[in-house]
Amino acid sequence: MVWQTAKAVKIPVIGLGGIANWKDAIEFILAGATAVQIGTYNFIDPAVSTKIVDGIEDYLNRQGFKSVQEIIGNMQ
């Protein structure tokens, strides 16, 4: 739904639902989300937000990107 919504509107899209790790967040960003919301998983692991940010930064570095903006909507 993020992919379809991001293609249909000209406003930022926030991805939410089922984000438990950095891979989930990257999938939402690649689909077109400009931000992600981490909800229920905060009750399971209060440090999840920090872990996700660290994972996203590591992913960007490994892939040679300088910022998240470079991958928004770049689902292939």
C-alpha cells in the first residue's frame, strides 16, 4: 500500500504497521515512505528505535548512499 499511495499523492507518506527492525524500515522506505512509525514493538524492545536508526545508517553506508532521501521510492 505504501508503494501505491506514494505514487498516487504528492505529499509525504508515513509507513507504519509491522516495523520491528531496520530491514522492515528499509522496505517501507524503498516502497516510497518518507518516514516510518514504530509502534507496538516499542513494548517488546524499548531500544528498537535506536537499533533501527543504526541499522538504516549501516545499510546506507554498505550500499554507498549518503542519505535516506536517495533511496525513498527506489524499490526495484
